[in-house]
Amino acid sequence: MQNHQAVLTFLKEHAAYTCAACLAARLELPLCQTVMVTLGLQQVDWFETTEDLCSLCHGRARVMRAKK
């Protein structure tokens, strides 16, 4: 549950798109756990994913953020 809360907090506090790898690295969590949390968030109204540039690594990837 701590990992889930850490991901939620990060996404709500950082408005820019972030890829799963950068999110995991920033939170010092295993990538697989971060992906599991974000997959579950795809059903939530305030969460969005798209293909775009990550604000942290600037790579093109599936990225996510909290909707404004």
C-alpha cells in the first residue's frame, strides 16, 4: 500500500508527463510494482496515459500524469 500511495502522491504533485521507468527511479521502487499501480489507475477519472515525451528522460514512451 505504501508504494501505491507514493505513486499517487507523485502523480498528483507533478503535472508533467512521466514514463513508468522514470517514475520508478524517482520513487526508488521496482519498475514492475510501479507498472502494476499505474495499470490500476487507468480506470480513474483523474489519470491519463498517452504516447508522448517523458518530462524527466525526454524519451518517447507511454507516459502518464494526473489530469488538470
